[in-house]
Amino acid sequence: MRNRKYLTGALLGVIGALAFTGVASAKVLGQTESATVSPSKQSKTTFGGATLHNIISTSIDNPATTQSPRQTVFTLDPNVKYVNGNIPACPLSSIQGKFDAQARAACPQSIVGQGSVEVNNGAVKGLVTFFSGGPTTVYVQSDIGPGATSLTIIGTLSGNTQTFSNIPNTPGLILTKFDTTFNKRKTGKKSFYFMARCKKGKWSTTETTTFYSGEVFSASSSEKCKAKK
């Protein structure tokens, strides 16, 4: 198993940047993601439970004038999937506008992952929690700075396509590192929230992010897996 450059929720589009808007428009220099599926040894035919750890980085030339992503779309490998199963759906109204501890207290049984964020190259740090909003919905709840701001991004899943399209062009901050993990959480007798199988010896993913500035970045990557005998 090795890390892969894999712009994904994940999911995840928070998965991009929150940005300052300024008089002049700066450029996004690039995005990378290293992700680890664990365990990477899976059945060739049957999906098994796993965790997905992502580290997403955004390179910018000026945080004060860089604009945020407007939409991020992921095309997932057909040999990985999310299975919501018996996880209760968290109502959006229960977490929107709340900070991490309050959101977690409101929907503790709907949590499917967590992580951390760094803003403006680590000048400000925060927390992130993933909540299930139903079979095809995931909420990405982010805190930026101690009591500074709270943001909920909505992700929708249709087949192997995951879309985050409600990302606001928020002045004041740009996310430069996003480190998250989807948990190996049981969602049924034989199902887990994140599952994978090793049918072709690797997993591949492609993402496309469109920024408010009009810039578009696409990336694809793959990670080797080993089939169980």
C-alpha cells in the first residue's frame, strides 16, 4: 500500500479553499492529495470495510486575494463505495451554523469521519467532522479558528460521482491543508460506511474543481491494492 495523489470527499470539496476576495485576483497554483485506503489487502470479488485517510493541499500565491472553489466533482473508482446502511441521517438544521463540539453533540450517531484544517499556510487551524445526511448525502462541518467561523458543505453522491456545489466564496480565509479520515464504521451486518475490493489491482479517482475566478483544475491518481487469496 502506498500513498497516492488523489483529489477526492470525499469527498470530499471542502476539499478546496475558503478564500479572501480582493480587488485583484490571485492564482491558485495547484492542488494535490495523498490518500491511504487501509487495509489495502481486500477481496477480489467482495467489498470489505476500510478507512480512507486524505491529505489535501492547495498551493496559492496570495491568500489575501485568492478566490475559493465554486464546485468540486469526483469520479470514484467502481471498486470503492460508501454504504450508509443503518446510520441515522443528521438533519442539516441540527448542525448548520454550529461549531464542532455543538454539531457533534447534536448528531453523535451520524458521525462518519473527522480531521483537521489549516488556513493561510497554517496561520489558523481548525477541526472538521463528517456527518451522514442520508444514503446519498454527507455534510462536511468545518471550524476555522477559535470561534471564528463555521461552515457546512453538502456533498451528494450519484452512482460513482460525488459533487460538492454549495461552497461559498467566503472572504477572509483560504484553506491550504485538509487532513481527514473516513472511519471504518459498521453500517449493517456485513457492511461498512467505506468499503473497497481489489478487483483490478489498483484504485483510481479523478476530480475536477472549478474556482470562482474561472480557473479549473483536474487531477487523477491511483493506488495499488493486493487481492486476498
